[in-house]
Amino acid sequence: MAFMKITRDIHDLVGGLLMTAAGIFFAVYGSRYNFGTAARMGAGYFPVVLGWTLAVLGLLVALPAWWRRGSGITVQWSNLTWTIAALVVFAWTMPRLGVVVAALLAALLSLVPSAMPVRTRLAVCAVVALLTVLIFPVGLQMNLPIWPWNV
């Protein structure tokens, strides 16, 4: 009897397992805080509920992938490198230059491997910076410098 190599849908399998691991991490980490109730949520309510929801969704992605055929994984090293560089630049520049400049630089760096036109890149960067300001300093009222002169 000949040995037959069974190839699984490794993309969804790995992605689903990583989602499950991240969900479990946040659920366990969030359980350190006061949970509260649905009517009066504590600090741990949101991360625990979303963490377990993410874990279940990850399993719903990973389990069917175990029986499905798929192709191998090809790591796109350029995209990975530029994404990590964007995160590092954002973390380093945000306290020094403010959220707007940091978000613009991070978005611009993350789009380096993209084939989109420069005008589109700049528009995407502007939208990312606007959304970052609207979500974090404005919506969540986080005490973050918005512009370099607010530092």
C-alpha cells in the first residue's frame, strides 16, 4: 500500500489556531479584572467576552480546515518586514510627534510593498490618520498628543 500525503488547508488551520490562541490569551488576561454584569460591566467584561468569542470563531475556522485540501504557505517577507517596521516607527514616533504624524508614517511604511499609485497611498494614509485620531484621542478619550506641538 502506497503512502499518500494528505495536504490540509494549512492557511485556515494556522489562522484559526492563532485566532483561538489570541482569544484564549485575552479572555484569561481579562479575567484578572472585575467582570461585572451585562448591565454594569466591569473592566474585565469586554476582553473576556470578546476573547472567548474570538476563540470560538477561531475553532470554527480551524476545524473544517483540518478536512479540507489546501496549498502550502508562502511567506511574503517583504510585507512582513514593512509591517513590523511600521509598528516600530508608530510606537517610537507617537509620543514624540503625535498621533497624526505617527499614523501617517506607519501607514506609509506599511504600504511600501503595495503597487497602488502615490496619490492613492497618500489618501489611504490620511484616512488612517483621521480614523486613528477619531477612535483613540476623541472617541476613547485617551490622553495622547495629537500633533507634534502637543507633545
